[in-house]
Amino acid sequence: MAVPFRRTSKTVKRKRRTHYKLSAPNLVVCPITKNFTLPHRVTKNSGYYKDKLYLANKKID
């Protein structure tokens, strides 16, 4: 089994890990319920997408 010849330093390890990060999700405001939701998806609260009802069992308060 191969093992590293030299120990990986803190700097090298941290430079390599700079790309391991999360990005914030892009949220849009639902025009009907005014809640944040993911773009191009049916809203969980109202069941609407692009002013059309896709989930009929949801109620709008």
C-alpha cells in the first residue's frame, strides 16, 4: 500500500481545501404567498408555478 513520502503541511492541506465549500441557494419570492422558494419549482405552500396551480390539494391562506 502506498504511503506519502513526506507529511502534508497545514498550508498545502488548507490550499487544497479552499474549493470545498458550499454556495448559498438562489432563492426567489413566490408572487402568490410571498415566501422564499427555489427557482423553477412548484412552491410547497401554495402549489403554484408560473401562475398555474399544479398541486390542487394545497390551500392558500
